[in-house]
Amino acid sequence: MSDLRKLFDEATAGFAAAEDDALRRTILRGRQRRAVKRIGAGVTGLALTLVVVALAWAALPLDPGVRPLVGPTATPTISRDREVAGATLYCWTFQADRRCIERTTPFVDVAGGDAAGHPWEMRMFAGIFTGSVVRAPDSDRDPPNQSLLVVCRRWRPFGGGEWQCGGTLDDGSGMSTGLGEPTDGPPLEPAPPVSDQTRPLQGLEDTGGFFSGGVFGDDVMGIQLWTPDETHRVDVTVDFTEEARAELFGPFPELNPYLKLAVVLVPGDVRDVVYVAYDDDGNVLWREHDRFP
Amino acid sequence: MLRRMAIDPVRTIDRADEQAPETFEEFFRRVYVRLGRGLLLLTGNRAEAEDLAQEALARAYERWERVRSMESPEGYVYRSAMNLNRKRLRRVAVGRRRAPAPDANDTIEAAETRADVLQLLVSLPRGQREALVLVEWLGLTADEAGAILRIDGGSVRGRIHRARVALRSRGELG
């Protein structure tokens, strides 16, 4: 035993050994904290619901239509399905089983091409915690062993569907931008070409600086899409409200992390989703796997 | 693309651990007294140490399913305890939060009572006490302690060295 440890041992020898009482008190405290948290979560959930409803309401003019996104067999399609309490629910359906994942937010289509002329198509959901599926429509023309990093930004908070996206390949070549469908409000601010704005990417950690001017702020969400062989990946970053992030990252709110969503792409079967949250240093803090129906 | 820190006791990982999951009660009995005594060294006050230890463990209980799957549940609790102690220090008045510094002529040998030793420890800067408790009492490596304190391991070693120098100058610590 080191000299210090021996000293500490002697100095703290009188610490209470009434473990049973301490255990009871600790568990009681923990239960109280859980109860308080549940109440808080209920309030937060109500607030989130109101925000979602407001978002959907603001975006009602959008008509997303139905368009195949990914894969030849289990093609997900998106359609406006029904309205609940003033909010439009969009149904994200997989042909394999026709089950539906409902989202209360609309989406916008973004199309572009990389510097080599490969076309890319993106469908973005604008709103809280809604994902996106991004894929080149012609997989034969995918640039091999390259990833495409696509970053989108929202032009007006909660403006409804106004997104601009752009990206780069690993070799630094740029991708043209596209705009989401504008709704009401003033005309969109003209956007300079992404190729003029981008700079070498350090990875998703660098998304805050992707566009000149740092328009992202703190509320960003990254989504990674991989092909099974992991030679192709698409990263998308979307705005992400603080409330939704806190809800998702409840266990570690004090760490104030960014949330990264990794979506595993299986050809013709976009189902597996891995949510990965990481802190500002890129350390993985939380990981959860989900599978679409 | 993700950069991962080599050592982070709080990091959640996918465990390949086939052992039976530890219950909170087992975890508590394994950690409580050691943590409480460490906090007694930090605070110099037994009641506060008990309170902090129980609060830190209550937070672990609150989310036990997640905490116990961490690489180091103890690390999570230690970090919680350190943070709680810092909050406590911010709350109390500056004049209250430190016990009176021992007489400059005091020595460890002369400190015959536990209170004297604790008083001597409490007189150290908080950062040094935290490093001492985590490494010398709770048995973490400097890097592990650094992950909890959000400083690098070298800084932890520096703090411990300075603490030892201070204790030695006051108490002829070996």
C-alpha cells in the first residue's frame, strides 16, 4: 500500500458502514429521479408534439407525391397518407410488406450530380428527427470506393421545405446543389455553387464548417448511408432542433453531443438503422440499432 | 470516420460480456464505501460525502440498464460524483467551502487525528484532490482519471506530483 493510500485509509476509516440504509436511501432517490424525469418527459413530449404539428401545418402546401427511392425489390415510397389533428402524416412504405412508417413532416427532393456527371437524387425530410434516403439512381455509375458527403441546410427556420444541399466526394470533387420546393414567404436567397463554398472535409465532425459562413450552428444531425460492402456511403446532415436532440439523447444531456445517425443500406432493402451519438470529440457515446418493418 | 478516444470510462460500447449482468445492489455494495471514502477525502465532511455518494449512485440507479452496459460503470459514477462535488462547491460560499488551512508548521506526524489529515487534504486545490482521490484512492490510472476530469493523463500526473510536494512540505510525506 502506498504511503498516500495508507494515509487515506486511516483518514477515512470512520466512514459509515451502514450500507443497507444507504442502499435504501439511494434507491429511493433514484426512483424519485425517475418519476420526476417521467413528468418532465411528458411535458417535453407535449411540447415536441406541438412543434411537430406546427411544422406539418406550415408545410401543408407541399405535395410530395410518390416516387421510388432505393432498391429494386423493396422500394420505399413516400406518400401523403392522412391528416391527424391538422398534421399531415407522410407514409414511408416499403413494398415488401406494405407497412408504413409515418412521419409528420414533409420532404423535399434534391437532385444533382457530381463533377464527373454522376447523377444523385436526394429526398430530404424537413423537420424533427426525420431521416432521408439518398442514393444515386444509377448504381452502375457510382464512383467506386468513394463516399459522397451531402450537407443540407434549411433556409428559414420552420419555413417548410426550403433546403439547399450540396456535397463533395472523397477526392474533393464537388456536387451541384439543389433546392427544396419553396413554399410561401420571400424568395429564396440565391445560393452560390457548393463547389465554391466547400472545403476539404474532415468528416462529419466538420459539418459545422462545411458551408462558408457556418450556417449550421449547433443543431445538426448526421446520417450515414452505407452499402453492404461499405465502399459507398452517403452522409447527410440536417438541422436538428435542440428539443428533439435532448429527447433522443436523454441519458447524457450534459454532454451536449451531436447526434449521428447511421443508416445501413442493403441493396433493395433499406431497413437497418444504427443510431450513433457522439460528443464533440467524436467519441461514440451511445449506439442503438433499429430495423424498419 | 469516427474518432474514438482510447480510454473513456463513460463510453458506452456494445458489450460482448457473457457474465451475468450485475444488479444495482451488487454494484452499490462494491462501490459505495470506496466511493464514499474518496468523497470524504474530497470534501472533508462525512455527511456531505455520504450525500454525494448516494446521489451519484442514485443517478446510476435511475438509468441502470444503460449504465451497467458501459465499459466502466464505476467511471460513470465517479464522473457523476466529481461533477456533483463541483456543483456543491459552486453553491457554497467561498468562505465555507474550505476548511481552515493547517498551520504551516503542521506535519503529518503531528496530525494525530483523522480530522487533521482530512483538513490537510482539503487545504489542497480541488483539482489536486480530485486527482489524488481518483488515482491514489480509487485506483484509476492517470489516463482513466483524466478521462473523468476531462484533462489529459499528463495533467493528472502533474497534479498528483504537486499534491505530493505540498503534502510533503507540510507533513513530511514519504
